[in-house]
Amino acid sequence: MMVKSRYVVPVEGPVIEDGGVVIREGRIVAVGLAAELHTSPVIDYGDAVICPGFVNAHTHLELTHVAGKVPPSSDFVHWLKRLTGLLMAQPATPEIVAEAVRAGIAQSLAAGVTTIGDITRRPAWSRKPLAATPIRAVSFGEVIAMGRLRIQLNERLEAAASMEHQSDRLGVGISPHAPYTVELDGLRACAERARRMNAPLCIHLAETAEEEAFTRSRSGRFKEFLQEMGIWDEDIPLADCSPVELCQTTGVLGKRTVIAHGNYLSDGDIKMIAESGSSVAYCPRTHQAFGHPPYRFREMLHAGINVCIGTDSLASNPSLSILDELRFLHQRHPDVAAHDLMAMGTIRGAAALGFEDVIGSLTVGKAAGLVVIPLEAGAEWETMLESIRTPIAVYIDGVRKL
């Protein structure tokens, strides 16, 4: 079978006009000028772009059901209190979590997302429905173990590390939530378990300016938050360093680590992250919704950091579409090449999640995961980042899912 269109954007390689992708047994066997690829049947999408399926490197599918209920504000800690209050007032059940995951996957597929990095507080409830979908994913089991909750460490870590639903399509990872919710020993334990399992890590890091006051002096808004939640106690250890330094000294940073957000990074932080080999998942519209300062993705890329794209959850973002994130970036940073933006939404996300040898580009030998986005007649391929048109076809392993 060959799928063809006016443009094929392999990502790892030049854009092909009047191009085609030949698929056999779920794999890409040829990419090039459609006129030179002799195979049948042929599916011609005409004025459209064929590109790799998008990779959402950071999201929370089980929060799909709270969409629009707690709008983001410039006060992140206040927003977090409201979100936590909502979740406590409406306790999750296996049915609610499964429904949220399935709804999130359906929205993701409709947006052309074929691979995700999902954070879950309830791995036993979320991984079963996730494993039943065609999408590829890493499910990062979340660990919270701070103050009076430190007794949960072993239980949460065991749940996060459960391999019950792992497969070649669903990887298991560990997510120590953040420097203000996991103590030093907990961060070390998460890092060590991930190393023993050869599993990826994900941590919310430098997401807010308030983190540094907490890690340096056990003070500030996050101390107040933990006190209000009844979690604070005086045995919480003092890190006496920046959040990024804390993750470096506890072994959390590394080649298989995804840093979610990274909104407040110094030059020294960027250097440290680059040297560690960690990836950074930038969530553009969530970043803007909370009013954070300009994001330093150019400096990170220049330093050699693998910067990819995430949506965060529907609690802070209007959609789970990576294409919408790229369009947002294109509008605000027109100087950034469309090809570079596409890499951030595809192959860089695949590399962050450990799938770069399987998906992320239209490359011979890789799984045939691709998305078709319509264009105006005669338009250049880059205009897909300026339109509001949604995907008309999505393939995973050569099988059409949309």
C-alpha cells in the first residue's frame, strides 16, 4: 500500500513534494517521489501533508474529566489548591479513571497524536484501558512522599513500577512528582528503582518560581500549601540547593529522564541538564496560561538539550493536540523554522520517551505511524501551521485509526 499527497514531511530528511510512503506489514518500506514508487493500492490524499504521528511527551490523561473546571491563573499555587480540592471532593474510582483515559486517547487520536508520555497517580486503574488502545505510551506512575505522606513511599513506588500491563506498545516509567512533594530519600529511591528497571523517569521541575524557596530554605508558598493540606511536618529535610541541583544530586537527572515544564531555568540549570542528557517537555499553551516568563527553548536547544512538546492536562490546556501547540509556537515565534517545530512535536518526543528507533519520523524500517493534514489547494506545506484544519487520517502500524 502507498499513501501519497502533495507533501510528505519525513522530519528526518527533506520535504518531498508529490511524495508517497509505502507501507508493508505495518512498516515503512519506502519514502520518496510517488511517481517513482511502484506499488498498489494507492491512497491519494491530494492537497495535504503526510507527516509522522505526533508525540505528546507530557500529559495527564486521568485529568481529562476535569476539563474547564479549574481555569489556570497567574497564581499557580492557588490553582493547585483549587485543583486538589476538586479532586478530593470528587474522589476517583476505577470507572472514572478508565473513562477519562479512554476519552483522552480518543481526543489524542483525533488530533493526530499516536504516542504519549502519561502521568498517572493510579497506575492500576489507568494502565489497563491505556494498554487496550492502539496508541504507544509510557505510563509514568506518580510518587508523592513528602512530610506525613512519606510513609506512602514504598507503596506508591511499587504501584508505579508494576509491570502488569507492560508491552512493546506500553512502557512503564516512574514519576517522582516534584521537588516539593517528594523528599530527598524518595527522589533517590525513585531514581534507583528506575535504573534497576532500565525505566524512564519524569519529574515536574522548575515549573514555578516558588520551588526554589522550598528547596533552598523549606519556606515560601509550597510550605504554606503543605501546611494547609495537613502534610507538613518538621522532619522534612532541607535540600539547601536549587531544584535542578537537587535532582542532579539525587540521581534523578539522566539520559532517560524527562523534565516536565522547566519554566524557570538559569544558565547553570540549562548547562546541568544538557550535561545529564535529560530531555525537557515544553508545554507551550499551559506555560502561557499561567503567565510564566518567556520560555528559554532556544537556549536549551543551543545547549544540546532534547526539547520536545507536551500538552499537560485538560485541567490547564484547551486540547490534547500537539499540532495546536506547534501552531501556537509558530504564531508567536515565526522565526523558528517549521521543520524544527515539527521535530519538537515528533522525533524529539519519541527520543524523550525511548521510542526514537520505532516512531517519530517517516524512515524506512520504522513503524508506519503517520498523520494526514489537509491544505488549501496550492498552499505550501508550512501553511498547515497557520490553519485550523484537523487531521483527516491517522495511521498506527499501517492501520488507519481515524
